[in-house]
Amino acid sequence: MRIEQLEYIEAVTRLGSLRRAAEALHLSQPALSETVRNLERELGVDILDRRRSGAKISAEGRELLPHITGVLDAVAGLRRAADEQHHTSRMIRLGTVHAATVPLLVPTIRAFRAAHPETQVEVVSSQQTALHSALLEGGLDLGLVNYLQGDDVPPGFHTTELLRGRPVACVRSDSPLAAKERVSVDDLLSQPLVVMRSGYLMHRYVHRLLHGRSPSFSYSTDGAEMGKLMVAEGLGTTVLPDFSVRGDPLERAGMITFRPLEVEDTAVLLVIQRPLAGSVPAASRELHGMFVGLAADYTAKVAAGGTGPAAG
């Protein structure tokens, strides 16, 4: 059964004859008649009353007409809704731990904005557990989250890896640690340390790295962006994924830099997640795809020796 078959029946009923319907639909009478006959064979009902004087809707066809009209109304409503979704702006809510604001988040939103100027993107900064809850409850469409290599990914999410980096020491450019090729745990303990607040992945990582030892002095802060700013202001050193520091405006301005850690280490992964349950709006799928594409561009640029963010 095809929609046009039902549309043809509606036209015959509305116009009173097969001939008038064929003229209105710009079809030949034989073609229209054969299309209707195929539907009659499928349904096992004579929808048209064919006589020498012409063909009109049959009594059986009139009984089916309310159902035909209902289907056509539903199809028309679907088409209207699809058209409205295409033309009407909507809000995408993106949650992030702000680990890769410069290399990925900002360029992706810039590119998405250029392609979809009527669609708003709200960026919500939070910790991983809060982001997961908001995704499952429908408060967020997409989430950018960090994991350490080997961490279990919670169920209920579609997860795509975007970036893979290493923890590094983020230091002020004139710090004694900037002169080192690698930074040891003892080096970190000798300096004031800016630590992410409990609940952030890098807080867990640093706690494991120090094996319970305490630095000379420490600050606690929310998120990588504030941590880098505190380092630039000379308040101490922090530990972040390398992709969080590389290409940052503070790094490009020569205020902060980063050095590898003198430890055998694990990778830090930045992933994008969305709930497995429920439909995914077209705009969210588009933004998700842009994150994946620009992450691949950034990774290729770093592998080739570049340090700047991906182009937007």
C-alpha cells in the first residue's frame, strides 16, 4: 500500500468520478484505474464502481473512506511536523567537564553555529556524575566526559572516544619546573599544587599519583580552565590532560606550558556521550558528528607536530 493510492481514492471521492480525478491529478484514466485496482487486489475490496458511464467510488469504498482520510491526515501532520523541525530553531544542551575547551569545544560550537545559526547551544559545566544524571533524566542532550584508560563506562550511554592524551604538569612558563624535561612526583610535592575538586577525574588521578603524600601547599578548584588561570597567576602547578593545555590561549601567549610526568602513566580519554534510550534530534546528531570530525582533525594535527586548536 502506497500513500499515493490513498490520495487517488480521496480525489475520486471528492471530485465524483475517475475522469475528473485523472484530470486533476494529471494522470491518464487507465493509469489511475490500474493504480486503484492494485489497491483493491491488496485489500480484497472493490473500491470503485466501474460502469460504462464511468467509474465512481463504490459503497464499500465509502465505508473505507474515514480510514483513508485518517491516514492522509496523519501523513499530512507528519509532514508539517518534519517541516517545522527543519525550520524551527531549538536548544541543544551540552554538558562538559571543560577538559578540552580550546582544542575541541570552542571550535566545534563555532562550526556548528556557522552551519545552524538558528539553533542555540547551551554549555553546562559540571562534574561527571552530575552530567550522567542529567543525560539520563533528559536535562542534557550530549555530554563531554573524561575517563582514565581502563575505567568502566557506565551502562545506558552511547560513548564515542574523541581525544586520547596523557596527564602532564601544567606550570607557569617562568617556573623552575618549566626548565625540566620531565616533572617527578617529588617536584610536584615541592610546589604549591592546584588540585581539581573531589568529583573530577583529575582529582582522582592526582590522589593516586601522590600515593597519599601531601604537597607543600594546595588549592582546590573547579575545572581545568580555572586551574590554568591560577597557574598563569603564579599560584602553583596543576596536573591536566595534555590536550587541555596544548593550544590554550595562555599557552600560546607564553604564560603557561606543560611537561610530561616522570612516571609510567595511563591515558586520559575525552569521550562524547548520549543516552541509549530515546530518539536523537537531528541537530544533536549533527553536533555529535562535528565533535567527532574536529577531534580527528585535531589528533592528526598534533601527530603532525601542530599545537593549535582545530580550525573552526
